[in-house]
Amino acid sequence: MSPSSKRVAVIGAGIVGCAIAYELRKRGLAVTLVDRDAPGQGCSFGNSGAISPASIVPLAMPGILKTVPGMMMDPESPLFLPLGYLPQATPWLMRFVASATPEGVANAAKRLASLHGGATELHRQLTQEVGVPELFLQQGHLHLYPDDAALAKDATGWRMREAFGFKLERLDRGGITDLEPLIGERYQTGIFLADHGCIVNPFRYVQAIARAYAHAGGN
């Protein structure tokens, strides 16, 4: 089949859906983008816009089992669940815990590194292509910890990132305040990834991609 004879529906007009629809339309496919709301009105509206290719450490790490009960009861945790939903979620939770083996973690990290590869430069190019280059900002990511003991709890993750070639700079309090003078006194050590970036207004970014998609003939 020629590209022009292929018809594709993309469900969801957030950053992922709009970027996919736009790319497929550029490749000559007939694309229809579907959402109940206007582009970017969901979680793409007000997130932090972080472009973080070093986010390769899976949540399911060895030792996760002992932390799961506490996370499930904490409304601020990434694994909080209302108790009424627990029976439905149990099969997924069992797979989540079962994946936290050294082999499973290594495989997940490899796949995430492949998925995120080149993300910073590709976003830079896309902002230029859709007419909003001012939305791309590359000033690095600063990860903060109150002390060395807190940082040590994440040591495995940072070693994994280094193993995949990400360049890390460890900072003391002076190094942190050189970058961010108003950081509170609580934070005494940190890790800086200079080559990371962000989109300063994710909503405008999604809107710009959607406009470029529509201008290219997307439905």
C-alpha cells in the first residue's frame, strides 16, 4: 500500500497524540485525530514540560515489595490506590512486584533509554518546525537532596544512568546556590544534568503541533 492509501485514527490530542498524528501526516498518511476536548486540554495542559532522556530507572526496583503497602496508603505517593479499587488492581500490582528483578530492571532501563534517545534535540527541532522555538529551554535538570544519606538511597538509579552514558555532576550546597540562589536551606547536595531541558508552556506547544497538523491536511 502506498502511504496515501493508508488511513489512521489517533486517539487522544495531548502531546503524544498530536506529535504522532503530525508525524504520520508528514509521512503521507490520511490521519484523523480524535479527542473529546480541544488539543492539549488534558494532562498536557499544565505539566512541568520536562524533557528528561535520563528517566530510565523503572519504578519497580528490587526491594519495592516492602514499600508498596505504604505507598498504596499515601495520597501523595505514585502508587496510591483507593481501597475499593484494590481487587481490580491486584493483578497489575502482582506483575509490578514480579518485574522488580535485576533482569527485569535491566531490560526496562534498556527499553526506556532507547525510547528516550535523542529526545532533547528532537524537541528542539519540533518547536522550530511548528513555529514556537521560544518554548524550548535547555538549562539542565537539578535533582536536590537534603543530605548525602538521602542521595545514597538513589545511588543505584544514578549508577544506571551513568552506565547508559548520561553525564552527571554532583553538587554541594555552594554548587546548588550558584545555579539556584533561592533554593531553601534544606537542600545540601544534588545532581545536575546539564544537557536536559524543558518546554516552558506545554499547552502552547501542543496547540502549535495541532495547528501544524491541521495545516498539513490532518482531520
